[in-house]
Amino acid sequence: MKTRTNFIFILLMFGVMIVCADLIPSRSAPQQKYAGDLSLKQRQAIELSISTNATSSALPDKADFKTGEQVHVGTVMTNLANESVTVCAFSNPFYQNRLELLRDGHPVAYTKQIAEVVHQSDIDLCEFTRHSDIVELKPNLHVRVPSIELQEWYGVLMPGHYVLTLKRTFACCADGKLNSSNEISFDVTHANESGTSSEGSK
């Protein structure tokens, strides 16, 4: 009788372990892993547009900044295909974005802290402190995602002429499948200097 009771107890404990395993979220939830897992054709149909105007695509880019002034980069996704696709609009900016910034023709490095975060995400780190924003990207619909603050990635920008390109994945985690944006440019001058009147190019 005792043996039978122990056997039943073991079966019950085994069942509880299975249920608990199903309830505990995995390191990467299914929607975080697969949202944005698009075919090459689907990815190529999505236009990625950036500007130094992070609030409205109807306003012109800002071409001149002072040292220490925040540079917010707006990003807009547009699906040029005839069918809707599901993408991860926002999860963690350092998982989804790869910025390429040149100052007077020379690459600008990420800060040490951001470089480490980017490196960790590239080796399959995928953990979130908030729910990811999964959206249906309908044909010809513009979707603006949270802006990128360049100083957060690079620290204070020194005076010079800058050229920026963004590469971005439509998944919630770094997956190596990146779309490239247009190229924009702007200038940074000392706070006591007057800026140029040149317009930023897209």
C-alpha cells in the first residue's frame, strides 16, 4: 500500500512539474522570436526612412546642432507590398537597431556600455523588461517607431560633419536580418559658433 501511495505521489509531482514548466515564460517568448521573421521578399518591400525630425515626416530635417544638443532620429517603416506583414515595431532599441555614424568621413564608435549591450544581443541575448510592440504593417501605411537618441549610443557628439545610416531588424531580437535606411547628414558646431545654412540630405 505504501509503495502504491509513493508511486501516486511521484506521478502527481511529475504532473505539477510539467504544468509549472508550461506556465514559466521562456527566455524568448514565441511572439518575440517569430514576429518579424519575414521572407527576403517581404523584408525588401519594407522601406525604412530616417530623419533628424523625430516627430513628423511632414517637417524638414534639422541640419545644424550645437555641441551637447540632443539629436533625435525619427524612423518610419512603410510596407510597399500588397499584403500586410506582422513586425516587431519596438522591443529593445539595442537589439533591433544598428547605427552607422561617420564624422568627417570616419566611423564613430558606440560608447563602451552600448558596445557591450550590442555584442550581447548579437550572441543571442533576448530578454525584455516590457512587452514588445507587435504591429500589423499594412500596405502603404506609415508606422513611426520610437525615436533614437544619438547621444545615448555615442555620447556627446563633437563638432564636425556627420552622416548617418540605420540598419534595423523587424524581429524583436537581433537576428542578423537587417534592412538599411536612407542616408542623412547634419553638422555639429561649438555652442558659440553659428551653424551653416545647409540642408540635411535624405
